[in-house]
Amino acid sequence: MKLRNTMPSRILPVLALALLAGCAANPDPIIDTKGVDKARLAEDWQECEQFSKEVNVPTGVAKGAGLGAAVGAAAGAIRGDVSQSAGWGALYGGTRSGLDGDKEQSKVFKRCMKGRGYRVLN
């Protein structure tokens, strides 16, 4: 039984890190540059990137982990393993919130570029 408890506790953090690494590996938006002033594109890109960073991913991760821990602890109280369930809940909640935050940053960036007249292809 101890092996069953240790194996997931080793695998889940690795999976969570892999998911969060996927956030960082998210490709940049593809902009149709036909007829576009490259200097203006670089300036707009930088400004839109700054806007997208206003989505506070670390705070969202912390809130998601806290909420996940609370939900996990509540479920664990029913099953009798509060601390382990709280840990799983925190890991899931933090990871999910990180992925959602990354997706929101990408949406903000793309909306900004579209608002400036660029054709965003992805």
C-alpha cells in the first residue's frame, strides 16, 4: 500500500511541471506581415506583450492552489485522508489556474494585435 501512495506523489509533480512547461512553450502568435511596416510591428508587439503581462498568472496559480487545497481537504475529510487530498487539490488547482492564465495572456495579446489592425493567423 505504501508503494501506491508514493508512486502518484512522485509522478503528479512531474506531470504538473510538464504542463506548466507547456505554458512557456506556447508558440507566439503568427501575424500576416504582408504590407506591414516591420518597425511598427515590433513596437506594437512589445506594447501588446506588456498588456498581456497584466494578466497576473502567479496570483491566479496561488488562488487556484488555495481553492484546490480547500476542496481537496473537504473531499479528504469524507475519505479520511485530509492532508493528501489537500495536496492533490492544491497541485491540480494551481496547475489548472496556471494553464488558464497562460491562455488568457495569449487571448489578450491577440486581441490587442487585432485591435491594431494586424491579421492574427493562429
